[in-house]
Amino acid sequence: MLGGLLCLGAIAAGALFIAGVLAHNWWAIAIPVSAAVLFVLGLVTWIGWTIATVQVEAEGEKLAGTGGAGGATRGDDREEFDEGGEG
């Protein structure tokens, strides 16, 4: 039922759009373009708000800094690189 109503509404809106374009009425272009622009701006605002307000907790072990430029390691369980190993 709802799907059928949506289809009929879309066909009616399409017919009105085509009639407006054929009548050289600039509102036929201005209204859909304005609606599309406002929809995209609303979507971008929602995405920005979501990114700005999301709170994520870190998973896993906390990394301990080595104090050097080599980055962080996982405490004392650091594996050394074996040059003679697989590769």
C-alpha cells in the first residue's frame, strides 16, 4: 500500500515537473534544485555532527612509549626482527 502511494506520488511529481519545464516556468527547475541542495546540506550537517560528537573508547592494550623516534611498543613483549629468518 505504502509503496504504491510512493510510486503514484513520484509519477505525479514527475508529471508536474515536465509540465512546468514545457511551460518554461523557472519554478519547475528552482524548486527541485533547491530541495536537492537543502537535502545534501542537511546530510553533510548530519555527518559533521555525528563525527564531531562521537565518543570512541580505545580497545586493546595501552601502548607504552619508548621515548624514541621508533614509536610505541606493547610493554616488554616486543619481538626483535630476525634478519636470517623468513622472507
